[in-house]
Amino acid sequence: MDGILLINKPKDMTSRDVVNILTKLLHTKKIGHTGTLDPIATGVLVICIGKYTKLCDLLTSTYKDYIATIKLGIKTDTGDITGNIINKKDYSITKEELMSVLKSFLGESIQEVPIYSAVKVNGKKLYEYARANEKVELPKRKINITNIELLSFNKDEITFKTTVSKGTYIRALIEDICKKLNTVGTMSDLQRTKQGQFIIEDTYTLEDIENNNYKMLSIEEVLKDLEWVEIPKNLSNLVHNGAIINKIFKNDIACLTENNKIIAIYKTYDKDSKKAKPYIML
């Protein structure tokens, strides 16, 4: 079984839990997902099955859309409402001030990875340091936010939507937003509404899968937005063997095809290179 499956992840379940359930329902162990969602979160979880697990890294690198809700006045150790309250603070915020602060996060910035995350430092996951009450220097990442806008602001709750680059933690973004508002807050709800080209309206529930009410996407559907180039006959054997070839496509990455069937994904060998190397062999 090979394909891409779009799941609407339920709340109070890890992304790994979803994979484990699908492993049993679909009777295959070769399954991976393309971007972890917190247990509290719902929404788009892109699942790769069979040989398409090779696409996990490529699909993870896309931009993602979220709708998030902040509960003001409390801070938790986990950064979301499921954690223990470690601080409380009063707040006085106007809608105009809030909109200005949200807008200030547009563009590139450096974000500190939350302590409650699966990112590894010295071979150990950060949340393991947190649970053992051990100190560790939190890594920092460059992120990019291309859209952020206020949806509602009622009493102690703020709801906003945003489009962010790979590796952006919404919990950390919320903490930074609250700092600029001179208060504290925690994430009380999160929904991923889009990942790359995949939208929540096209997802299936686990119940749909159990009832055999779903359709998997083909690799041609998934990679339709990439550049496609038909392989010249003189390069066919080289591509099939995963060799470095002269670059025959315009962009940094492209699908190489034979008879409109994708054989491999190639990328530019290095900056300004006229050579191309295999990225994913299919």
C-alpha cells in the first residue's frame, strides 16, 4: 500500500498515537507523518504510507496555517492549558495594542524551542530534561511568519490565525506575544488548518478510516506543484541508478518523469551548480 492520507487529528492524542492506530487499521507498518501536532491540537496531519514515506521530509518543510487561542493571565510549565500553572499576572490590553503586537511578529525572527518538546540536545529529548528538573540550554531557530491576524478578543481569550515556516512552535509564539503585551498567557486551543497544499476540508477522521470511507492521494497529486521534467533517453539509466546528472530543470528541485510517471526527485547539486543529484528515488 502506497499513498498519502490526510487525517484530521483528534484532541488528546499524540501524532504517534495516530500513526499506531493507522498501522493497525491499514495493516501496514510502513507509515510516517510529516509534522508533529501537540496532543491538545487538532487538524491536518499528513500521513505517508509505503514507499511514499520517503516524502516525509519534503512535505514537512512546507508552510503551515494555524488557528490558536490564548488564555491570558496564567502561565504553565508546558506552555499550554494542560500544564501546571507556574505564574499568574494581571493584564490591561486594548484591541489596538494587541493588533500592533501581533503585526510585529511578521517576517523572520529567532525563536527559542520550548522545554516541553521532542527536540534533542546531547541525545536527550528536551521534555526529558524538564521532567527530570534538569537545566539545559534551549536551542534557537530562525522562523518566518508570513501572516498573523486577530480573529477575536473576548475578556481573557485571544484567538488568532497565522501562517508559519517549518519548526515554528505556536506555544513559544504565544509566550513571546504575551511578553510584548506585558503579561503571561498559555495556549488553550490549536488547530492546524493547512499544511502546504493540504487543507482541513480534505481530511478524514480516524472513524472514516475505520469505516473504509477515505481516498488516498497519489504521488502525482501530491507533487503537482513541483516542476516536472521528462527524462531524455540518454539520461534514463543514470536517473534510474540515482547518478549525478547535468541539470535539466530550472528550479532548485524537480520531479523527473518517464511517460508522465515520476521516477525520482532531483535537486541542484550545490549553489550555482550545473549538476543535479537525487533527492528522493521512487
